[in-house]
Amino acid sequence: MLVRISGGLYTGYQLIASNGVAWSACSLPDEFRKDSLKIYVSGYFLTSPELDVKNITPLPFEVTGARLR
């Protein structure tokens, strides 16, 4: 994953997967909030019935763990 700063998001940060797909970086620890930082993450995608009918990008992803790559 690559961390990208994005001021327009609620979290302010995106995770960019190796395939170029952007994930919202919910709960990204402060020490990993650096633009262009390469990291490994674990976590899960957030889902709810409301998200099924909305076109949300980037995908909301709850970070449960992170380490430098």
C-alpha cells in the first residue's frame, strides 16, 4: 500500500493498492500518516446497507494494523 494525503476525504488519507484502487484509510495510526509512505496494512472494508446504494470512492477501509514496508 501507498499512503496518499487527500484533503477532500473525511480521514484526509488514502491507501493506494498495488492495482491502483484507492481505499479510505480509517483509523490509520498517526505515525503512518505521511505522503508516499509504503506500508503493509491489515483490516477490513466497512459495509452497511446504506453503502449498497451509494457510489463511494475510495472504498472505506478500517485499518487494524500497519507496519513499514
